[in-house]
Amino acid sequence: MKVLLVDDEPFIVQGLSVLIDWQKEGYEIAATASNGKEALNYLRGHKVDVIIADIKMPVMTGLELLETIRREHVSEAYFVILSGYNDFVFAQQAIRHKCMEYILKPVEKEELIAVLRKAAKISENSKIDRQNQKVMERAYLARNVLALLFGKYDGLNLEYVRNHMRLSEGVRYIDIEFCDLKEAQEQEDGQLRYLQRRLYQACIDYLKEDEVHCIFDVSQDEKNFDVGFLYCDYMAAREDCSEREYLQDFRKNLETVLKHPVRMLAGKKVHDISAVAKSYSAACVLNSLEAFRVKKDIYFYEEEVQINQGGIVLCKNSVDALIAAIEQNDKGKIWGSVERLYAEMKQMGVVGDTVNLNINYLLFQLIHLAAQQDDGVNQEEILHYISESSFEEGTVRGSSVHLARFACEYAEYLAQLRKNVSRGVLGDVEKEIRCNYAQNLTLRELSQKYYVNSAYLGQLFRRKYGQSFKDYLNNYRIEQAAARLLRTDDKIYQIAQDVGYKDLDYFINRFIAAKGCTPAKFRKQAGK
């Protein structure tokens, strides 16, 4: 914290300078002045945190300096008056103008230190209050922005956003997310949340004064760990570049900071913030189509979603042929059918919504097909498989190739349903968990070990235990940790590592969720 010393007697200024160890107390003497006028001139061009001034000085007194800087809003620094006069009237005047302390000369070392520590504490508390206020204001702004994005807003939401966010004509909602997260399905939600927070921080660090245009956790999908960004045309104009150049520079900066590839899904550009819900909806469409497209760093809605002049077309014969090949589990026919489907759509000049329509028709037919194979599998389980297990990392993402790989995997899935391989497999997997729960077990590795389709094995788990494999494994680990807490005096961090948690904070959060208290409290309560 910076201090300004003001006194017309040089030996007093010198004495104050050496009276205490300023650096040890967290201060530095920024400047000295011989009267109030000289100090006022300095304060007009420099910021200080504390002003220590004599009450009686030529040209301008300490009280006159205090009154002037408060009246003219020159400085909000903590003001300390030094006086040789024990006069209550002077003290009253000082307090009236927000004087923090009134110290009588000669100044005692302990008294000055106490005053400085008081100022430091008040400053720290004010800083915390300002930070909390900023967080609250940003959260409230984000709520109003979300209301606009979801199309559920009124005039108050719109007015608040316009008053608290710099806007311009030409607005676009952009979804920012990590791409190719390794083993995304097997990662703990806490790890994905951590990555999401890193992405959000990197975004606001890049945007600087435009940081409020970045919204954390926009997606209503609990499995989507993305960040939203409201782009306005003034941003690119300010940098004297095109919109694409601005977004590419933004994206590359994120990749440099995060050391991980990032993609952007740019919704339809709208004229005004009041229509941003259309842009958000367009970005959601892009997200649903992305898996079946050539891999890109940035997807623009206007480029990706187009409808042919003849209207949206369903290539029913080609899709039906593909469904038949999947049912027969004929890999050669599957690849050929996929190629013919995409060739037909390309020949007709259809992309975007038409691709979406054909893929949705295919998926709905596959759901019906699976339900016919096994009466014990309900449609919700099949949808869970399609949404979470098919488009996994490692699959080549590139239109027809991606779809063909998915179709081949689904054919294997149907074959597993026919064989109904549940007998004995769950027992083996349960034994694996009991023996190796502290290791990095994944459903995919176990399915490969026991020659079972991973999605079907996951469904068997849900059917028997009412929870996912990952939740089952986590709950088993927590139970083992609870037993160790009761039976041993081992350190909590050691127990966390031994049951498979490298992150102590994440272990504690999981334990609280399962047991309703921290591990330490759990052990203490058991001791009582």
C-alpha cells in the first residue's frame, strides 16, 4: 500500500520515515509533501492508499487538504491527521470528512503501527467485498443473458443486459468446448468440471474488458461441459480484422493456454441482442450435426446448414438399406450402404437440416430394432447407449466414415442383445471391482476383457443396480474408505489415494455426497 507523508517540518517527515519498518508492514512511502497544496497537486496525478498529514501547515492545512480531496473526489485514501492540538473541534471537523484517525504528536511507534494495520485490514475487507460484489453482479447478468438465450425473457431482462454489457449490431452466440477429450465418458464429472472452469478462465483472460460476454455453463445438458460466448461485430472491428480472423485468434489463444484442442460452434448471426435466442438455437443445431461432418476448428451456421431448393428430403430407401445391413451385422454392406446414402444426399445437394432428418430417422429405427431384439431393454437404455456410447473419442469424425463406424458398432450391439450375454459377466465385473477398485477401471477395458459390447454391459449394470458403472465404482470406493476411517488411524489423504482418488478435494466432495459429512467428521462421530 502506498503512503503520502505531508508535513511542513522536514525532520518530522524524516522521523516518520524511519520510525517503523514500512516494508514489513506492507507499505511503501510513495512521496512526501511540505504542505496541503503540494500534496493536492501530487494526488491529482497519482493514487495512494494512505495520507498522513499535519493539521497545521502554510498555504493549505491538513484539514483543508482533507476537505478538498473529499469534495472534489480527488482521492478516497485513508486519511490520518497528526496534530499537536488536543482539541475536540479539530477532531470533529476531521471525522466529518472521513478521517480515519486523529493522532496527537509526538507520534508513538506502536500507535502508528496500529493505525497502519487497521487501514490494511479495512482495505483487505473492502477488496473482498468488491470481489464478492463483482461476482454477484456477473452472476445476475449471466442469469439475464440466459433468459435471452432461452427465449424466456421480458423487458426487464433485456434492459438489464443492454445497460450492463457493451453491444453492437451483429450478434452471434458461440459455443466453446474442448474437442477429443480422451475417454470423456470415463472421466469423473469433477475432472470435467475442473477443465470447464479452466476453459472459462482462459476465455475471460483473453476477452479482458469484454469478459462479461463469456457465460459459464450455458448448456442445459448435464453432460456438456462447455462455455458460452456472445460475439458482437464491434470486437472484430476494434481489432481491424474479420469476424473469422478474430475467432480464430481467440481459439488459438485458448489452445495455447490450455494445451488442448478447442472448437467453436457459431450460431446464426442476428441483428440485435433481443433475437439472440435464434442464434443460440442455431448453435445447438450445429452441435447435433457436428459428429457427422468433416472435422473443423470453427463451424459457422450459415456455412453448415443449408436446405436444397426442393425442400428437406428423406432418403428413405438408402436409410432402410443401411438398417437392413446393420440388422444382418454385415460390415461390408454397412460401409457400402453408408457411402450410397451420402452420395445420394450429395447428388441432391442437401446438407444441414436434411442430414439431420435422415440421421434422426435412422436412429429412431435403430431404437425400434433394439427393443424388438430384447424385451428387457427399454427405449431409455437404448437412447442412453446412442447418446453417450457411440460417438466416443477415437472414432474418426468425418461424415460417412463416422456414421459407418457407429453403424458397425451398433450391429455388434444388436448381436449382443440377441445372445443376451448377461449371465456370468456381471459376476466377473463385480469381482474385478472388489479386487482392483483402487485402479483406473473403465467400462471399456472390462468390456474388451470379457468380450462384451461396452454399451450393453453398461445397460446391464443400470438394470441390476439402478446406477451407472462409474457411480457403482465410486460408491464402492467410498465404502472402502469409510471402513478404513473406522478401523485405522491412517491419514485421510493416504486413504483417498489407497482407494483410487488422486485428488483429495474431489475425494472429500464425493464422501460428503455419499455420507453427508466430511471424512474427518465421519471418523470423529464414530469415535464418540
